[in-house]
Amino acid sequence: EGKPELDVGIGICSGDVVAGTMGAEKHKEYTVVGNTVNLAAKIQEQTRQVSRDRGVICRFIISDDTQVHVCSEIETLFLEEIMISSRHIPLKIWEVIGLKT
């Protein structure tokens, strides 16, 4: 129909966060902060890199901790281990393929 294609990459990481309303009296926003949020952002950045490297669009990438929680219901594909500057060990990342049948 001539409409632009929506191109979204999502990174998911499981863990503790600090959540709440932050800001000034006249302008407050609900937000989350913490190491888990930062890792999710780094994982999300990988969606574009993986898509370029493989020539296939990769929409959802999850952390190893998340994969452990969802592996019984979600089909995943191990992608690689990436180094994150705030971590001393590599982070395993997984592509979400879809629901298991």
C-alpha cells in the first residue's frame, strides 16, 4: 500500500529494577532504572547488528536469564556471547523464534 514498514527491535532482560514516578512537581514520569534496564538496552542494540550480519530481520533478543524462564514455552535460538563494559563476563543472547507448538 506504499506505507513505510515498521522496524522495531526489542531487547528483554530479567532482573531487579527500581520503578516509580520521577521528575519535578510539574512534570513527572513513570520510569525504571537499574543494571537490568541498561542490559536490556544493550541487548536491544544487538537486534540491528544481528539483522545486518545475518541478512534477516531480528525483532526480539533476550538475555540468558530470561531464556531460562521462558524456554519451556518459547522457541529460541542461541546467537552469541557479547561483552558489556559494565560486566566482567560475557552475556549470552538468544533470538526469540516464536511459541512452541
